Amino acid sequence: MPRWMMGDMAVLKNLMMTLKPLMAEPRRSIIRILSDGIKGTNEIYQALQERGLNMPRSTLYYHLSALEDMGIIEMAGYREVGGGAPEKLWKLKVRKVGIDLVTGEIFRE
């Protein structure tokens, strides 16, 4: 590890703790799916299945909620489908996560 990083281990550890849950499946795939624009929950579910990530819908809702709590995605509205409950629409809120090398602050864009 470079010498200049040694004094800021707490900052780097914090960055790693932020990035680690984002890079694991299926969250990484959800982020990639939403990179194309606003998608409904059903569209995300189908795209994950096409990628071989078969899971119960409840697990998808868990990961969407976790990404929303992290501030990575946000609900963009609802879509009325038939006579049932409206479908949530999702979009990326953050496209980049990084570290300011001068201040040590973690930023999101």
C-alpha cells in the first residue's frame, strides 16, 4: 500500500464498507439494469431472471429497499397495471461513488 494512504486507513475502510454491498449480486445487476433509465419492479425482476439470478420477489424487494436506503436508487413514481396495485418505478439516484483524496470525504454523484 502506498505510504500516502497509510494515515487515512479509517477513510479507506469507510469507503470499502460503502462499496462492498453495492458490488455484490444481485445489487450490482440491479444498478446495471437501472443504468438504462427508469424501470418497473417487474422489468427489473424479469431482467434479473434473464441474467440467471432466480430469487423470490420478496428478495428483490429487500434489495431494492436496501439500495434505496443507501441513497443509490429512488422511486420515480407508480405505473397503473390493470386493476391491481400500482407498480413502483425505480431510477438511479447516484452513478458514481468515490473519495476526495485531499479531504478524505466520500462523495456520490
